[in-house]
Amino acid sequence: MTAKPAAPSAQVHISELRRMRDAGERIACLTCYDASFALIEDRAGVDVILIGDSLGMVIHGRNSTTAVTVADIAYHSRAVAPHLKRAFLVADLPFLSFATRERALDASQRLMQEGGAKMVKLEGGREQADIVEYLSVRGVPVCAHLGLQPQLIHKMGAFKVQGRDNAAAEAMLHDARILEEAGADMLLLECVPSKLGKQITDAAQVPVIGIGAGPDVSGQILVLHDILNISPMVTLGRTPRFVQNFMQGGADIETAIRAYVQAVKSGAYPAPEHCF
């Protein structure tokens, strides 16, 4: 994955993300929740912007993402979408908003029509294949989120690395194949061993974005407030292993975001200390 990056396109679409993946150009992704940061991130060269349900923790100050609603995601998406000239906008389907096919379709319609999103992201493995297919055949681009699933925190009990043993790794590989076959246009892997991140990326035909998934995926994503060293987890001394403080040594926020984009593109991030 050391190919020379091509000149940025006027606007990023799914086809451009696939081209970047096929060319070995790393995809730089970041969360965003408002107009001010949208302008900066787009100008700084972020390829994919996610309206993440992480807003429940970094904006609303809650201990998990489960209280976030479709209305919340639509509100923040509306604040971001008009200010993106190039970046591709993805919006999270929050907790239980995709519990049935009909609810998933209604939520996706709202996030795309009202919020201006171009893709929705949902958490879950093979059990979500029916939902992914139902949305995909109706023209909704889907990113499937595997590995650590923050929406399941009350069931899991803690945020921890997923897919460490052989059986769990094989199950996740199988899930990734099923979700791609169901129509997922992108995969996101959170908190998995680097070896598994590479295996899933090598097997997939769609871009694979990692957060704590090692260096051998198609691209990286982090929470904006984490890279700026201002999120509640960072402030409380619970910085995730995969997070790097890009404000350190930076002159301002835009410089920090540009440094993040460059680090992803060059392969400098993630370094070994950020990986499992």
C-alpha cells in the first residue's frame, strides 16, 4: 500500500473510494458534528466524514452511545453536509434504529434526505445481512461495522478488543464476507488485532476502514475530539490505545487535522504502539 496518491477528485463518491482502495491509496476518515469543523476537515483533505453516534459521548457527555437518536444524527448531519465540497458524508444508524427492515429504511431515508448523508453505517455481523441487503437493493449505500460495537456496551460490559482467538477471528472473517455479499459498500473494523484487520482487508473487494485495526486496512478513522486531545475519555485519562494526539506540536486545529490526514496517507499512523 505504497502507491503514489493521485490528485484529489472534485468530490469523493463510492467509486472514488473503491479506486483509492484498488490503487493502494489510504483513505483518511474523521468524525464531525458541526459546520465549523466541517469546513476545516473538508479543507484539510479528509476523504470521509462520519456523523458518528460518538456524539453521544463527546458532544452530549453521556457514558455510551445508546441514547443517541435518529433525530440527533439527522440534526448534526444537516449542520455538516452543506459545507462539504469534497468529503464523502456517512451517518450512523443509532441504537435499535435498524432493529427491523422497515425501521432501518425509514431511518436511512431520513438521514439521507433530511441530513444529506450519502451512506449509512450500522453495527453488527451476519445477523444484519438481511438489513444490509434490504437497504442496498433500495439504493442505500451501507457501511457495515464489525469488531467492537459500542452500541452493545451494556451487553458486553466493557470496551475490549474483539477477534483475538482463532474461532472469533474466523467468525468475523465469515461475517465480513456475508455482509459484503449482502451489498455492503464499505466495512469498518473497530478494535481488532492487526493480523485480522489485514486478513479481512485482503479478502474484501470493498474499502475497509479501521479504528484500532492495524496498518493494513484501506483507511483509518478516529474521533475528532480524540485527535484534538479534548474528548471526555482523554480528559479523564482513559485514552484508547489507538488514539494519537495530533494537537501536540501543532499550531492550530486545522494544522492538527492536516497532520492526521498526512499521517494516514503516508502510513505513519497507526504506529505499532497504536495497534493490537
